[in-house]
Amino acid sequence: MLIKKKLIYLLTAVTVFLLIVNLLFEKYSSTAPEPAAQSDSAISIPEVENEFKDILSLYGIKPEWIRKGKLKKKKSDSLDYYYKIKIPKSVLIPNLIKDLNKKFTSADIKIISEEKTNYGNSTIKIVSGKQTKLIAEFIYSKDLKTPKLNIGFILYGIEDLAEDDLRELLRIPLNFGIVLLPDRDTEQLVDEISDANKQFYLLLSENIDDERYELNEEFTKSVLRLHLKHLFNFYKQNKFFVIDKKSELYRSLAFEFIAKELRRNGKKLYTVQDFIALKGESPEDINSLFEFYLKNIDKNPKKVFYVNASDFEGLLSNILTFTKKGNEVRFPSQMLK
């Protein structure tokens, strides 16, 4: 009975995660697959198959999982076979069908789906005019094991965002962290960030101007301890701190004492250099760099990216493609030691 309950909880958690991904597809999938170039009314069966397989590749469905089966009885005047496709549980068929609909935009093309069970095996038909161009049966297989990859994001520069842009950023249904420089302005954002179910990371720097939190190597240990206590008391829900190795504070004699105090109070300290910086001259450069790291993620299946908040939304299309294969975007603290 205990095993059965655990299995139910696990399936529920997977369903919730897939529904969140589904919400992302609806709101942020701005770069949908390109529609077929030729008029859909005249589209051939090979062309439909090529477009169909392009979608399958987006979801990480491997060629060896795809087989042809002979139709037992004539279901159309244009086909004598169908595709029998095994897929892992991480692939959500409704999302795949949505991408197919974006691929074939003509009113003459219809995609008919039949779901045999809730979130279970399904059959789809692609019909043009009165001809069936493709039939595919999707079969969930528990034997298919795909490597689950995780990425995380820490965003900096939110102080430069307009208020409306910040609200829009916090509404994105993804897990990510936000870097805050401790001062009176960022104090106003703490509850808003927490209510949006995001993490925040306090930046330790010689550039902290607020006299309550100021950290300076010329301060005595008692003053440094007092200022750190102010940080701990006000930002009570925060456990995470970040420092740049290139900063004066990191290279100062005071840093060793600060790091020791953080450890003593159960805080986690990371450096900016623990993350992968995504920077570029243009959004295209940043996306190109991001795509490069994703292609090589198998060598390190846990990557945390450090990116300006104003550039984050431009990455969402690539992030969605990444999650279509069953991968996850997690909080950085869940991935970092």
C-alpha cells in the first residue's frame, strides 16, 4: 500500500510539472516551427512525413523508436502503412500536437487525435482535403530511459528594469534566482520575489552603499559582524549569498572573516564564477552561446547560467525546446553544492 501511495504521489508531481511546461508553451512559444513552404492543399505524403519527423526530433524522439506498421485494413486511399512510435513518459502528447498544428497552418490540413487514456497512448491522423497523409500511434514505454538534464538561472540587473517589466519577469512560470544588492530599494522587492516563488541571492560587494549593510576591509571584526547580523535579520528568508572573485571585497583581508561568519550562520556562499555567464553584443549572440552550452550539456548535466534580467525573456524559446525533451529548469540552489 505504501509503494502504491508513493507511485501516486510521483505521478501527480510529474503531471504538475508537465502542466507548467504546457503553460509556458501557451504564453512564451514565440518561435514556433516554420510552416510548410508548399501549399498544404497540394502537400505530398513525403513532405508531411518530413515535417512530422522534424517535430519528433524537437522532443528527443530517436529514429530507432519509430517503426512502420502495415495497416490491417484500408483506412484511406492514400496510405497502406502507419507509424508506430514509442515515447518516454517525459513527452507530453498534447504539446506535441500543438506544435504540429503550428507546423501545418492551412485550413485544408486537419490533425485528428484520439487519446485512448488520460495522458496515455494516442493515435493521430494528418488529413489534407479528403486524403489521409499520415497515421501515427504513440505508445508510452516505461523501458525508454532518456537522460534527464537540469539547468538553472540566476538573473542580475533587475534594478535596471521598469516596474512593468519586473512584474512580467516574475510572472514567468519557471524556477530561477535573482541577485539583489542589499539596500532600501531592494528591501521593497523581497516579499514580491518570494510571493512569485523565486529565490533571491544577496550580492556581497564593496559597492553596498547602505550604511547598515556596508562591508569594508577597514572595518573591525565587530563592525563587520554587526553589519552581517543586519543582513541576516532583515533578509531572514534568505540563505544564499554571491560574491564576484574580481571584486575588491573578495580580494580583501576581510573576506575570510565574512565567509566564516556566513558558514557559522548556516548560509551558502557562491561566487559569480561558479555560474556560466551568458553575455553577447546582441540577443542573437546570447542565444547562440546558450545553444552551444545546451548541445554540450551531456558532459555536465547540471549547469547554472548567469544572465542579465533584460536578456532572459529572449532565451525562453530555447528553454522551452529544452524542456520538451523532459528536461527541467530548477532552482540554482538545488543544483549547486
